Amino acid sequence: MTSSSSPSQDAQSPAQNYPEGLRADALMEEDVAWSQEIDGDRDGDQFDRSERAALRRVAGLSTELEDVTEVEYRQLRLERVVLVGVWTTGSVRDADNSLAELAALAETAGALVLDGVVQRRDKPDAATYIGSGKANELRDIVIETGADTVICDGELSPGQLIHLEDVVKVKVIDRTALILDIFAQHAKSREGKAQVALAQMQYMLPRLRGWGQSLSRQMGGGSGGGLATRGPGETKIETDRRRIREKMAKMRREIADMKTGRDIKRQERRRHKVPSVAIAGYTNAGKSSLLNRLTGAGVLVENALFATLDPTVRRAETPSGRLYTLVDTVGFVRHLPHHLVEAFRSTMEEVGDSDLILHVVDGSHPDPEEQLAAVREVVRDVGATKVPEIVVINKADAADPLVLQRLLRIEKRSIAVSARTGQGIAELLALIDNELPRPSVEIEALVPYTQGQLVARAHTEGEVISEEHTAEGTLLKLRVHEELAADLAPYVAEPALR
């Protein structure tokens, strides 16, 4: 059985006049034009917004050749696409949600989604992913809609990719290639670009192919020098694979060097006993919006999947005056390609090294429980299962109240907030203050005015309970870690271990 799915179309688009029900707004809240007057207080300065908007893709300007075998390597240029998925487990709603998410990914990459089909099978076909008969039906849909790309909701093997392209006669890509393309567009930092490049090469390596003279062999090796033709030699594809492996090894070394700098910064934060809070969650759940609301970071906020990739670290302060760092991490998605998990491992380590995880979930999503499960699977992969977690149910202003009640009942350590309106933010800050690890030593010290640097350290590294200025100096009652307690020992009146 084959069923069709048609993601919803934005009816206000002036450039296209397509019928209703073609665009992928199912996973995203209604987009509102950003303005400094309306959204500045919530989202900060939005430094990257003008740059992101400076280059837009124009649908319908296809430069693909009729026969995909006429070129050996093609850049991923998504324009008019048809989606295809294989429904193997779960309900029909699960299959529709998965295809709707694929449509949202395609739109984020710059494509215009024309149609979507789902086939019910026990498992994907080993040759063409959907079977030869359905592949011919898909070819008819491609001709009818005028699509130039087919996107499959799964990771295709090299053989499936080749065979399906031979049938439909247009470019075929899978979910992994689509996510890699989005990452390549949105990565801005040097480390982010290197991580994306490594993941792309890992994906490309088993999928290289050549036609015609690309399979001819180079001169073989031999000990005779001038007439070195004894061995069979390398084909062009073998040479390409060797060069890609060399580039991957070089890229891994560069990422390892960049990881060293990130580790040094973490060590400095640990040395100063500054707690760290990591914001993790599904893509488009509102992590950057929450970071902006809590710190005024000015991180780009866009109604799209994987709008921000590069991790952002900002200094924040609890209501009681304790300093901590807030880290915005890369978003997760169902079936996140293992290439990306491996390439972004050094970035995701921010989650594992944190003292507290704010697990942000979209309360208005059709299936928030599945988002929670997908994120926790990746968190397990990076070894952060022992870090305390607070589930932050975002977009409470747009969520169904019954869904919010269900999530709050299921997740014992959870809170409902809205980064857009500010609902629940004060309660979230108080909860962060309670959950962050506290210094282990409570002391009372009379610090002379000549030791002002110790008072400053007490405020930055400890938790000041009370402070009084006397004739002899500053009388502090505070909780501190053992290193600072040793420095304050000459001025301590009553130490009390807790």
C-alpha cells in the first residue's frame, strides 16, 4: 500500500501560486517577521540575521542535467523535490510526522516540496529502497510534478542510491545527505566548518562512483623504474578514495587541536569553580530563544531546523547572585547521522562536562515524547547520562494545555516556559539556582579591607549568604569550595563543614 502525504503550503508566498497543503509548516510555529522593536528585548541584537537573509535560494532555476550519469560529481542543489518514506513500524501518524519533519528539513535546505509518498513495507527494499514497482510509480510522480530531486526518509546504501536514480532519472539523496547540506550552509566557526567537512567526507567515501574513463587504471608500480607497468595500478576512484582518507586524517588532527583550546577554556572554568549549564534539545525546540531570554546573548533565532550550529557560551547569574555559564549546543533530530555524532563529539562534550542539562522540548510539537527520546539517545552516546537534567517544556503559550499537563506529570523534574512571552522564566531561574552544585564549606570570615581581592573571589567563586561592613573589615558569611576556604582561613571566625 502506498499513501500520499502533502505538507502544507504557505499561502502568502508572492512568488509561487501552488495549491494549499504543500509546505512543511507542520513542525514549526507560525513564522513572524523579526523586528528590533518587537523582538529585540527577547532575542538581543541578532547579529547574524542580516547575513543569513542576504542570500536566498530562488526556486525553479534548475541547472541539473537530464541524465544524471553525464556528470561524475554534483553539488547538492535542492530545488523542486518529492519526498518518499518507508513505513515499517509504528502508527500511520508516526509515518506522517516523520515525513513532515523531512519536509521541514528540505525547506530549511532551500527546497520547494511538491509532494510526498509513504509506502508500507516490512523493511526497505535492498535494491531500490521502495521496490521496483513503486519506483516506477515514483518516476511518474516526478514527471507529473516536474521535480528534479527525490529525497528518501532514511539512509540509503550506495547500491540503493544508484538503482533508484536509474529508475526515476533524477537526482536522489537521502536524509543524511540532506542534514549534512543544512549543516554545511549554517556552520560559521572554524571548528564547525571542519566538523561538517569531516562528516561529509565520511559520508561520501563509500558513495564515490565514476563513469567511462574514470574506471581506467593508472600505470602500475614496479622496480624497473622507466617501464613501471607490472602492477595493475589504481583506478581513478581508488585514487579519489585514498585522497579523501588523507584529507579525513588531516581534518581529524585539526579538530583535535581545536578541541585542546576548548578543553583549556573548560579547565579555566573548573579552576575558578564556575558551574556550567548546557542547553540541549531537539532542533527548533527554542534553545537559542531560551538562551537569549536568559542572557541576552543575541544568538540568531529563526523558524527553521538547525538554524544555529556553533555552540555559544554566555555568562549568567542566578537570582541569589551565583555566577555560572550557559552553553547553547547543536540541536538533535531523529536518526541523527552517526557521521555527525562522531564529527561533533568535541562540541557535544560540552553537555557531558556540564553540571546541569536544560533539556528543551517543543511543547507544541505533535509528538514531544519522541523528541525527548531522540535527544536522550544522543546524550547517552556522548556519555552524559549522570548529569542532572531539567526538562524545559518550551512554547507553552502555543501548546495544548492537556499535552503540557501530561508532560509535567510524566517528567518529574520539568517546568513549562515560553521564551517568546517570558512565561515561567523566573521560576526556571530559581530552579537552576536550586539545582546547581553548591560549595561544600560554610564559613564566617572577617576580611580586612586590604584584602579586597578575597572579597571579590568570594562573590565570583562562592555563595555569599550575608555581608556586613564593620570598622575592622568586611564580615562575610558564605559557602565556598575548599581552595578558597584555605585562603580565607586566617580570617575565619567559625568554620562549619557541611
